[in-house]
Amino acid sequence: MKKLLIIPLVLATLTLGWALASGTARADQDFDANSVVGVWEVDADAPFRSHLFTFHEDGTMTTTNPTNVQEDASDPHGGTNDSLGMGAWKVEVSNGVRYVVGTFWQLNAFADTHEQTDTLKVTFKVQLTDGGAKFDGPAVVHLGSLTVSSHITGTQRVLVDQASVDSL
């Protein structure tokens, strides 16, 4: 009976070790300059410009900005709060030019009643520039019946600060 338990345990240990070695051990400084995968500081043509975008290898993404930036006592209901943005992205080639295209959604709620209001949907089409160190391109924002042209720029990748790590 003990021999039967050892085999699955060994297989599970090998599988876990392989997963850790192939996934989490990858250094972020070794990013592929042709890939948008990673965490980015983003300047968005939006009421609050600073955002963080995370592009995951599986084609999903997340985006965030500071909490409560849309609250305003002079707005109806005191403004709105938005959720973490979640979406999908892919690489698309058009006329020989490589783009990263995607869409993310943020759920919005009134600041005072916490009732859901319109969902924000943003679709973008960007190109990596400066050897993969930046991205830039147009976006379109849908909020209820409102549609607004916008623009996003990935200003820098968030990487491990090795000098700080070395000083620890």
C-alpha cells in the first residue's frame, strides 16, 4: 500500500518542481521585446491619467487606477467608483504591422448608494516602440451610450529594482 502512495507523491513533486522552474523562475528583465506581457505604467487620455496594466501570457489582462478618483461631491450621487479592469488581448498583424489589441471592462457603482451604474468598456490598438520598452496607440471608450476617442501610452515596464534588492 505504501508503494502505491509513493508513486503519485513523486509525480506530484516532479510536476510542481517543473511548473515552478518553468514559470515563476523567469526573470522579468529577460522579457521578450516583441511581447507586451508584464506590468506597465500607462498614461491614459482619461479623467485620471495614471493607470497600471498587466498583460498575462494567457491573453488576459488587468488594469487599475487609484481608488475613489472618480468621486466628486458636486456630481450626482457623489460620482462613481470603478472596479479593477479585466479584459483580453491578442496580437494582430495588419498590412505587415504588428499590433497589440484588446478590450477591458470596469464595473462602476455610485459612490453614495453603491448601486451599479454603466459599465466602462475600453478597446485599444497599440504598437510596441523603443525596442519593446514602450507602447502607444488609440483607444475608444464606451460608457453607457457615450463613446469617446482616447489614447494610451505604456510609458515603462515595471521591473525588479535590482539595485534596491542588492542593497537589502
